[in-house]
Amino acid sequence: MLFYAKLYLLSLLVFLVVDAIWLAVVARGFYRKHLGFLLAEQPNWWAAIAFYALFVAGIIVFATAPALSVGSFWRAVALGGFFGLVTYATYDLTNLATVKDWPWVVTAIDLTWGVVLSATISSVGYLTGRWLGST
């Protein structure tokens, strides 16, 4: 259990850093340009915390742990990328289907980011898990 607690906390830390860079630096202007009409003045921090906590747990359960069980870095990458695609598609394709004037370009960028982010975090988690297992 301690192994998974450490794995979770380290994966969460990496996820927060990578996503913060994406949101604050890389994509900030992009989201303001395309979704400014929907953005709140301040984020709902409780919802954000819940998302990050659940999402990282999902990456570990559905990508990192299965990859660790068979000793495959590339399985971590593939499962993580697929998890990111499915989860980000759930949000973005639902919005594209139901929200008036939802920009298709946001969906395309978000799906790509979901794949890259989740594949990155699951592979870092895999490497962390291998390291933790050898200590």
C-alpha cells in the first residue's frame, strides 16, 4: 500500500507541474481566445482538486499499474495515451455535441493534449514505480 501511495503522490506532483505549465504558459491565450465567453473569473478550486485527484488515480489504475505488472514501459505509454484520449474525449466531444458554439479546434487540441499528458504521466509513473520497487 505504501508503494502505491508514493507512486500516486509522485505522479500527482508531476501531473500538476506539467498541466500547470500547459494551462498557465502554453495554452492560456488559446483557451481565452476560443472559450473566453465561457470562462469563470476564478476556477472552482474544489472541482479542480477533485479532478486532479481522480484523474491521477485513473492513470495509475488503468495504465501505470497494468504496465508495471508486465514490466512494459511501452504499455504504460499506450494505455496512458488511450486513457487520456477516452477521458478528454468524454468531456470535449460531449461539449462539441451539446454546447452552442463550442469550437471544434478546442476539441482537437484537448484530445491531443489528453493523449500526450496521460501518456507522459503514466510513463513517468512506470519509471517511478520501477525505481520505487528497486529501493
